[in-house]
Amino acid sequence: MSTREAAATTEAQEPGSRIKSSSPRQIPVVGVVTEDEEAQHTFKPMDLNRVIKLLEETDKDDLEEKQIKSVKKLMECYQNGFPLRDLAQIFKILNLCAGKIENQPRFIESAYNILKLCGLPFLKKKASDEITYAEDTANSIALLGDLMKIPSSELRIQICKCIVDFYHAEPPKKHITGYQQASSSYKIQMAEVGGLAKTMVLSLALLENQLVEKLWVLKVLQHLSTSEVNCTLMMEAQAASGICVHLNDPDPSGQLLFRSSEILWNLLEKTSKEEIIQQLSNLECLLTLKEVFKNLFMRSFSHYDRQLRNDILVITTIIAQNPGAPMIESGFTRDLILFATFNEVKSQNPLIKGLKLSNCYEDFELKKLLFNIIVILSKDLPTVQLLIDGKVLLALFTYVKKPEKHKIIEWSAAQYEELQLHAIATLSSLAPLLIEEYMLYQGNARVLAFLEWCESEEAFFSHGNSFHGTGGRGNKFAQMRYSLRLLRAMVYLEDETINEDLCEKGTIQQLTGIFKNIIKSNDKEEAIVLEIQSDILLILSGLCEDHVPRKEIFGTEGVDIILHVMKTDPKKLQSGLGYNVLLFSTLDSIWCCILGCYPLEDYFLEKEGIFLLLDLLALNQKKFCNLILGIMVEFCDNPKTTAHVNAWRGKKGQTAASLLIKLWRKEEEELGVKRDKHGKIIDTKKPLFTSFQEEQKIIPLPANCPTIAVMDVAENIRAKIYAVLGKLDFENLPGLSAEDFVTLCIIHRYLDFKIQATHKQRELANKSWQNFLARTSNAKTLKKAKRLQEKAIESSRYNEQPPNTIFHQTDIKGLNTTVLSGRVVTVESTPARLMGGPLADTDIALKKLPIRGGALQRVKAVKTVDEPKKSIPT
């Protein structure tokens, strides 16, 4: 063997093995190693119990030196890692060393060296060792958190390094025969079982002024928080609030803020979001977040700073979703509104002096995040005044205009388009809360002018990259969609000032024209076009409802677009693109824009509108039936409607009457109404009773809630079918079968069957009166009723009485009445003529007040009066 090979072999030997050397110096040997063990490159562990016993001794001379020496030998023996089977004893030795540090500082080095080896992978002899020694391992790792109490910076940092090494384990320096490295995730799992994360969070309270140690603990928590189990433990230790309040602590390195924000993110993602939000929703946390965000907003010069600033804003946005978070009280809301609008609205606030956003990605994201958080903050009504003071609507309206050519703006074309759409979407949420400001800034005029540009043929290439720009690439549909959403939100307020202003500016004609142009254009972007059409019809419905002059403005052109939609291929209703919504909007517009205006009703009938309604009804789609039948009921008030209804023919020559009767039978079948195979009534006492009504129990309802009977009429279609057939007089109805005539008889008597409940109540009332007369006119009947009453009362009482209780008899014996009687005193209110009315003196208990009529009056002489023995004379 060459000298180099011999040297390499010597370096590969395990400490503690016998090494042949030419040097006369003897190397200390720990443990007894046989020749066979030397050949196999293994070791025989030392007697750990002996080391423990030595460390526990306290009354011998030169003991400290022996103890430290024994620990050094231990380190030499286990320099390649600790076996799982010895872990409990080794950590006991570590704990004993740690306990001596306060009085014997030399043991810091011993504890430090043991902790250093803890960073190496643990070793197992058998595959089952990981399970066998799991409890010992978990308890040992948990001890690391407890050792953070030792006031030694060096030791605390080494503990943190040891835990971080769990996630970045290095392989042992040399392979030990007979041992294998424990799985890489074993330590991490045992840390979870031992609850290490919780003790590490609690250790932060000991490091208020130790920045270096605090940063190391945060690094540990950053690693631990990648696990859901650890995040739950950290949440229990109030980690979120404990970390958040120190975000703004001085730290030249910047690590504190970065690691803390990362931990908060992990806690929000991997544990109960509601609980973490609750922990962060206090004034101290929000004041800290405000200062951190403010500093980053004004001094973000690097990519890293801007990214961190945005992360803090997202965390704040999540907290703002909690209505109980003191966003206004902390002043954070006011600052956020200022930062969101300073580019568009000039302000003299020193916070934004000289500030300017660039078109870099982080600043662009910041702008969108600010728009988003303003919408969330607006859900708290006290924020409204701050929105007014900050002129938020004015800032957002700066985006509601066509792009100006040759104007230098800070955003790229794609960025500006996305911000424009986001601003209009934000207006849809804020403008309904700020009606006066909306009108002050001429909101209607701005939106209508922008819609005019959207409809124009002016060249504009939309990028359509964002969420808001979906379906709008290469056109202006995205801008039109969000503008119409804004108008719809304002019209739905039913504020007459807004609606009147819209109508005066020609909104009805403009929207009708836009709808007609969309029909002509035949664009391929079906989903967005259908949404635009639906919104137009909903806006028109809101403007025209209960207002005949506006219906006349809607005119025949409006009726034509409604008829066009009603002719849509029924197969498209199942496409999922939005045809169902469009049809609902169309039916709503018939109700609001046509019904009640006789010229439009006649035009609708002339254009075979009733035929189209019956065609839709024949599709037998339950979601449309109720609304269509309601429209039919209203249209039947027009005398011209009857002829159109009778003239309609469906598939296989089906008549309108036959269709309505068929719908009635289907409705009763779904409701579980009892009928025989010929459609005749089975239960004559309850001819209209449904299975739902039979199963339903009596539920007490407040006075302002509709009764079940009223809801039954409103929700099922039988009442509407009865009304339509009633308008047709139930006679001379063509195309009916024998079964149809049976059902028609039931429909004809619908109201009679519904009054029948009233008759029953009258019968019960009459019976009760007859019983009362019998008791008062016949003594035997009265005594019998009294006995039955007493028996019922006695049977309702609780028979078993608790011990040591006194039973008080409430009945008065010998009374021959069936009225419940007892020892009751009735106290009537003092008449108003005695009290003097609402202007009476309030100090009545201390004054003698004369009764003179009218209001009570003060008197100068005050005299206390003894309690009267007799009633007050009148």
C-alpha cells in the first residue's frame, strides 16, 4: 500500500477505532473496539448513562473538568451523527449541560458542540427505528425550543442553525457500517409532533432587543411555516399578531420585514384564514402595517422593495375584509385613498410630494391593488365620507374617456387599457354609494359620451389581456360592457334624479341604437355580446318601469329588438353562453317597457308577439313559465289579446288552452296533488292540497312575512293559469280532450277551493260559539266541561316533584266556570286625565302635585305624604 493510500485509509477511519501509527504519541481511545469492528468501519457507542451520572454529580473536586472532558469524548464518538436509539440520553446530556451554563459558562461550548451535531442526519440501525424511537425523537427536538430561554446569543443562534439544517441536511462525512441515514423528512415530521414551532414563536418575546437572534428565529419560523401542522401551532401561539407588530423594527439588513411577511403569507395560506385575520385586526398591527407600507411606498427604489410593498398591501387587503378591523381608526384608509388617487387628483399632502409611479410591472400591479382595496373598504359605510374627501370618483372618472392621441402618459397602451377597465369596474361599486358626487361630476354625461365612442367606428386596437378585458381583443366590447354595468348599477338605485337625467340625455334612444347596431354587426364574441344586450334591456326596463312617457320613447324600435330576441333559436338556450339571461332580460323588458302603454301593446300584438310568448311557453322550461304566464295575465286585459291566444297553434295543432291545461297537470304532479288516472279529485276535503303542505309543520312567522298560502299562490303557476283561462271565459276553448275538460272543471273552481279554507274557519268559529251557549244555558253541560278541563290540566302537569319543594295550588275550588281563574290582581293604568298627559312633571315622587286638569304643574310647597289607605278620590 502506498503512503497516499495509507493516509486516505487513516482519514476514513471512525474516531474511536484503533489506528496504527509510527508516532510514539498515544491517541485517546473512547470505547473498546475489536479488530473485526475496525475492519467493518463501525463504532461501539460509549456508556451514556455514565456520562449522565457524572454530569449529575455536584460535590466532588475537579468535577467540572471531568464533566467537560466526558462530553468532548462523546462528541468524538458521535461526530458522524446521533443514532436514534441514543437520542433521548444525548439530549438529556444536552439539557444537563445547558442547566450548568448560568454558573459554569464553560459548558456553553459543550452544549454548542452537541447542537452542532444535531444538525446532521440521525442514524438508524433498523428500518423500524424511525417508528420505535418516534416519541423520544419528538421530545428531544421539542427541547431545542425550550433551550432558547438560555441567555446566550451564541447558543441561540446555533439552535436556530440546527433547526434550519433539518431542511438542508448534509450527508454524513463517512458511512458507518450497520447504520443508515434516517429519511430526509424525518426530523421535520418529528418537529411537528413535538410542537417545536409553538415554542419558537414564544421565544420571540425573549429577543426584543437582540436583532441578530431575532432574525435567526424568523428564519427558523419561515422554514417551519411551510407545513400546515406547524402553521396551526404558530396560530395557537398568536404568531400573526406577535410578528406583525414588530414589522417596523429597525433592521439595516431588511431581512426582518422580508421574513416576517413571508411567514404571514404562509399562515394565511396554510391555516384558518379567519383566525389569522382576527389576530391581525387590531389597532397596533394596523398602525405597524400602515407605517411599513407608507415607508415602502415613498422609498421603493429597487425591484425587491416594490415587490415587498405590494405583498404588504395584499396582506392589508385581506385584513380589510374583516368589518371589525379598525382601518379608519388607524388612519390607514385615508392614506390608501390618497395613494390611490394622487396621480389623477392633485393634492398638497406632504406624503406624496415628488412621488411618481413608473410603468414597471410592480407599480402597475400596485395601482390595480389600490383600486381593489378601495372597493373592499367601501363596504364599511363610514368610509364613504373619506371617499368624498379624497375625490375618488373624480379620480376614477379621468379614465372614462377615449384615449387621447399624441398625449404622453406614464402607462403603456396595454396597461392604460387595463387600468381603464378596472377603474370603470371600481366605479360600478362606488358610484351607487356617492350619488351626489356622481351627479356633481356629471357621471351620466361622461358614461354616455364614452359609450358613444365605444359604438363609433374610430380605429382602436384593444389588447384584451386582463381579466376585465376578456372577450374584448381587437374591439371596444370590454369598454362597452363595463360602462353598461356602471349605468345598470345607477339605474337600479331607482333614484328619480339619476333616471330623469339619463332620459333627458337620450339614453333610451342611444341604448336602443346600440342594440340594433350589435344585431347588424353579427360579431363572433358571443358571450360578451349577449351580456351587453342583456344589460341594455335591463337598463331600459329600469328606466321605463311605471313611466308611460318613457315607454312611448322606447317606441316601436324598442319593441322590434325585443321581438328579435324572442325569435332566437330555442336550441341556443342550452348553450351556456348567456342566452338564458338574455331571454330573462327580454321578458322583464316586455313587462316594464311595453305593458301599460296601449300603442306598444297593440304593436306587439300586430307583430305576433303573443305567438312568440306561447312558443316560449310551449318549450316547457319551468324557469320561464312563471314569468311568461304573468305577462300573459297582464296582456289579457287588452281585449285584442283573446283572438291572438285562440288563434295560436303549436306542434301537432296544440291550442293555447290545451297547453295551459297541460302545464296545470304537470304542476300538480310535481306538487304531489292527489288525482286519479282520469284527472279527477280524490280528496274532496282538500282538493288543492299538495304533499309539501301535508308534510310541512306549523312555523311561526313575523307579521311582515308573507304566509305560506300567499307564497303558494306566488310561486306555483296554477293561479296564473286560472287567471289567463278566466280572461278567456273558460268557454268555447278549442282543441281540448276529455281529460282536458275534467282538468278545466277543476281550474274553473280554483278560487272556490281556495275560499273553502275560509268556510272551515267559519264552521269552527260557529261550533265554538254553540259550545259556549250550551255551557252558559245548561248546568250539567257546564259541569261536564269543567271536569274535562280539570282533567286536561291535571294530565298536563309534571307528576314527579323534586324533593324539598313546596307546591302552591293555583286553582280556586268551587268555581263553576270554564274560564281559567286564579289569584290574579289586575292593575289598570292610571287615566290620562289624572296624570296630566305627556308634559307632566317628572319628579312626581318628591312633590305633592295638584290635580287641576291639563298638564301637571310644579308647586312651591313640597310635603311628603304617607301612603294612602284608601283609593284616590275622583
